[in-house]
Amino acid sequence: MASPGMMQSGLSRGLFESWCSDRKNGVIIAGYCVEGTLARQILNEPNDIIASTGKRLPLKLTIEHISFSAHTDVEGSCDFIKLLRPGQIILVHGEPTETMRLKHALQREFEVNDEYGIIFHSPVNTQAIKLSFRGEKMAKVMGQLASNYPKNGSIVSGILVKRGIKHHLMNPLDLSNYTDLGIGSVKQQLSISFNGTLQLLTDHLNNLTCNIQHFRTEDRDMIIVFNAIHITMRKESLIIEWISSATHDLYADAILTVILQISLVPLPIKLCSNILPCNENTLLQFSSKLIFLFSEIYGRSSVSVIRNQSPQMRICVKVDTRSALIDPINMVVECLDDQFCYQIYNYMK
């Protein structure tokens, strides 16, 4: 008696190759043999075999096969399955014909009872089987989350931490108290070229949101937008800083878009700088540049000139439901919308 039973290697293979050429010897195969093994090959009684050294050896000994299985029969397998109640069963290590016969027998046994709902598989060698499981996980709530007893139907949210086979649910602030983990944050900083003024930037950001705060730090001006994005004015540049998150990143993208839009139309602002009406020629130049400025910003269809019986000219800017009447001589803006009025007046300055 020698193992392994399929004689692929080991003591049984060595003894077989030493004795297979003598008619006085014999071998008894006890049990199942996998296709492709030496034990399965000699059951067909070939004239010779290939030894592990590569040498061809004549096969002269007698060969017998007996069933010496310690496995259960169909009835025993059914009792075992009923006890475990698994969702999936994979039949392996058997002849394809016998395996399929066993599969059909088990299916007939369990298909009459829907409470089991078992799926049977009988793959061939090297065939992959994909199994899906929906197991429930039990987690122990710890720290701040455990301070309030949850009500039926309430949602408890936190970070799920796995330790070995145990799961713990906790507030992110409690990570350092119960684990070796900690909370980190990513601070984003972006520098962008900007030649405009603080007021120009504020006016455009007011079109995006009213949640704007102004601060003065040392010799620099700072704007905080959405209570999250910090914008610092520097010479010919802006420094944009924020703590990275999904929401803050979106805020930063929107603000950056506004800044880039300002940079795309710098000409009207430059044309209007350092001009104050002092005489008739200058007034005409100033008025024409105001018309050009507002046409570039709001569109030509939004700007019109009003001339009454008096020689005084007025400029009308209308955007959607908002309109402003501008007196370029007296530097007066008439508008019912305070924000729009403030914006027009600052462009005039």
C-alpha cells in the first residue's frame, strides 16, 4: 500500500515504475482517479507508459480497480444538505457522467421543496464558477454615535472599521480614540494671474453669490466666498485657498470660472480707467467709452442712448428684468435694483 493514490508523484509513483515491467507484479487502484493522472491512464491498460524521467517503460503487470470510497451516498448527501441548508452546491472530484447523474438526483430531491432554493453546479476541470453572497454584517456602534439610542427606522451613519472579523461603526472624530487611524485634510492652493481690482472681482462674484466677506490682513486684501474659499489679492495675481472636499472643489471651480471670464475682457476696463468728465470733449469721450464698456460686458442689445429735448445724453443699460439709467455728466445712476446700481456705478468709476 502506497500513496498518493493517483500515482502522479511520491512513493507510489516510484514503486510503480520499478515494478510495472514484471508480469509477476500487480497494482490495485482503490477509488476515483482524475483524468490525466497516471492511475487513470493505466486503467485503459496501455502497452507502455512514460516514466517521470521521460523514459518509456513497458506495462506488463496486472491492473485491477475496486471501489473503496469513504464518501456518502445520495441519501446521506441529501441529509447533510438539509442540515446545512446552503444556497449553492458545487459538485467536483468525480466522473463527468456520474457527477451529472448526482446533480440531477439532488435537483429532483430538492426542487419539490421551495424552502431550500439551492442552486447546483457541476463544472468541468478549470471551469470558473462565480458565486454571489448577500451576508449581513453586525457592527458595534462606538463613541459619539452610541450616545443616543437609535429609534426604529432611523439612519446611523459613520465610518465602518473592520478589526479581524469584527466591525465597528463610529464617528470620524473618534477614530484616534479607538483605532490607530487619524483624520487628515488636503489644503488646495492655486495661484492665477489677475490684473483687475478688488472691486471688479467682487462685482463679478456678486453675480455668483451674495455670501462674500471682505478682510484686510497686513498689507493684503482677502475675500472669503461661500465661507470656504479664501482669495488673497497680490500684485498682478490671486491666491485661492480651500480645504478640499466634494462641495468646496465645486465652489472653487465656479470662482475660478468667474476669474477667467474677467481676464478674457480686460480691454473695456482699461479704456475706462482714469477718465473723469471735465469738459465737453472729455464728456463725449467718457460717454462713448461707457457705451463701449457696457456693450462689451452686457451685450450691444442691452445698451441704448436716450436723448430728450435737453442736450443732456443718458445711457440705459437693461439686463433681463433689471435696468439702470446713467447720467454720465453728474455721475448718477438711477436703478431700482441696489446690487445692479452698485455694479454699474463701480464700472463708471
